Amino acid sequence: MTGKNQWTIYSIYLRNHGECNTFNSLVRDLDRIRDLGFDALWLLPVHPIGQVNKKGPLGCPYAIADYGAINPEYGTKDDFAAFIRRAHEKGLKVIMDVVYNHTAHDADLYRRDPRFYLRDAAGNPVTKEPEWADVIDLDFSNRDLWPLLMGYLKSWVTLGVDGFRCDVASLVPMDFWRAAKAAVAEVKAGVLWLGESVHTEFLHALRQRGYEGADDATLFEVFDILYDYDIHPVFEDFVKGRASLRTYIDAVEDQDRLYPEGYVKLRFIENHDQPRFLAYGRTQKEKEKFTVMVYLLKGATLFYGGQETDTVKTPSLFEVDPVDFSREVPEYVALVKKLNGLMKEKALAGDERVYEVVGENLLIIRDPESLFVAAVNFGSGPLTHDFALGGSYRELTRGEAPGPLDRRTIEDYLIFTRA
């Protein structure tokens, strides 16, 4: 298992994970995911879904009806426990989605005590984000709510869960997260805390409406890993050709100045809330280049189930819309295996990165001691660069014999380690 700074996480929306759409059937896919080289599985919410004001024919998994139960569509709690055991046997950790900012309108918690919910001036339960009409927000000023929520977390780690991915973590009070992390640690040590920190613009708009929200620097007081949504708009503009490589790397380097030493950001080219990379009109070769880059950036790496295919469409959250895994791209799968292997072998040394943009389209990434050196060419034609490094280096993606790292032509990407 790699350190949290280089974890590789495979994300699964069980409803639409091809033909493996229950816990029992998903067991059949564990060998494939393990062989891809991932450290952990993150399952999108596996709880029952609310029916009041639901989105689409089946509702959104983030409109949860019961935090303590399993969606019968996926199986039973015993099935989930058995799945976790099988994942552990394969060397895979299991991360569970936690959605504590809000619940479904018809949630068990609302029936239990409506006072647990945020209300408007007329006394009606509300959500802080008007577009989220299928949910209502919890009111964390009611401290009676806290032990109930912590109790669910403790029960899931007792079942075997290894970590929590916390939805819109910025919107839940920090004091609750601190208390919850401490409570879980009393039951199980080493639980991973992955926070979905929100876009900066979203946080700003939330505060303008009079609500509180934590920024990334504050969230790092609790969370081991945070999304890189703080710079995702710049990444998206780079993918679309609206921003330069230099602009994007400037944003990456700004994170070093903003966040505490040892911070870990979650890097990705796709997730369940974002378009498939190919939907931007980019080619499969460009997808390879961007994948190499996000693996090499400082941080952990997220891979969304189906990314290994040539699929353009992101599966719907609200209906049956399965990934067609028969469309796997063999060359891309081989690349992902190679990159995950380099992570496990700790070939991409250390926590720190040095970035250099050469011209407009060539990115050089290395660690401070140049134990590894990589180049990604985002241009349309070959680029030549003189690395001017002595010693002996081995290229890892093409199996070249070791030799000096000097003048090289980069067609797409090259990754070297000191031999």
C-alpha cells in the first residue's frame, strides 16, 4: 500500500458499474481492479434513496433516506460486509461516501426529529443550495444530531470500512469533523478522511448568502486528502484550450504557497460530477497525456469507473445507465497499470515536485533530487529538450536501456528514474 500522498483510488457508482451492479456481483470485478494496480475503491453512496422530490426515475444517490441502511438494489448489510472482506483479501481498501450536509426530504432522520434540519423564516426545511431541490440540509447547531451521525460512522468502520469520502465537506462545520474524526479513531485507527472541498466560486456564493463554509486550508486540519476543485476551473480551461499550460502549472504551484506542508490534493481527469475527458473533444492520445500528468503531480489520484473505456458519456446518477466495459482501450489500460505500478514501487519519489514549463507545450516534472524526471508534450508535434543530467537514467514507459539523460525528443510523454 502506498502512502496517502500517492494513493490511487478507483471510484465506483454501483448502479451503473456495467453488469457488476450489486455487492455480490462486484466481487467478480475485484481481480480486474486489483490487476489495474489501484490501492482503494471508493463507492458512491450505497444507502436507500429518498423518493420525495427525487431526480429522474430512480433518484440521486446523494439524497439519502437512511444513513444506517443499505440500498436493497445493491444487496444487504451482510453482503456489504462480505464484499469488504473480499476486497481486503485482494489488497484493496474500501472507502465509503458520507453525505452529512443534507438528506432526502423523506429521510428516516427527518421522521425521527424534524428539529435536526435547517429551516427558513416560515419554518420550512431548506437547502443552502437552491438547485439541490431533492434534499434538505441538516442543522449542526443542534448538538443532539452529532452523536447520531458519529454513531453511523463508527458502525461502518466496525463493519470493515477503511475510509470516508465526505461529500461537500466545506459545508459541514469543522467542529463536527474534528469530533467525528476523534470518535472514529477510538474504534479504528488509520481511517482515511477524503474531503470534497468545493469550488472557490461556490464557497464565495455560499458566504454571500449568509452561510458559513470552510476553505481548503482550514479543512486540511482534519482531512488527509482534499479535492483540487480550488483549481479545477483552470484545469478545465486548459483541457478546453482556453488557458495555457503555464497558467495551469502556476495554479498548481500556488497550492504549495497556500496549504500546510505535506498537504495532499486529489488529482483526476474525470469524476462522477464532471464530463468524461473525451467529451471535451480531445483524442485518446491526449487523454493519455493528461492522465500521465495527473499521476505525476503532487497528490493522490482518482480514477472514475469506465475511464478505461473510450466512452464519451458520463453515466447518469438518476437512472440505469451502465458503463460498457467491452469498450476498454487496451493501450490506455496498459498505461494505467504502468502508472499505478510506479506508485506502488515508489518510483515517483517523495512528496515534493518541481515543475518547469518549456516553451508553450512541454511540461517537465521531477522531484527535488531528480530521482525521477518526466516530460509531457501537450503540443501537436514532437519536441526536443536537453535535460542536461549526468548519471544513468532508465525510461519506464518504453523500456529503454539506462543511459545519460541528455537531449531527447518527446513525442508524447517520457518518464525516467535514476538507474
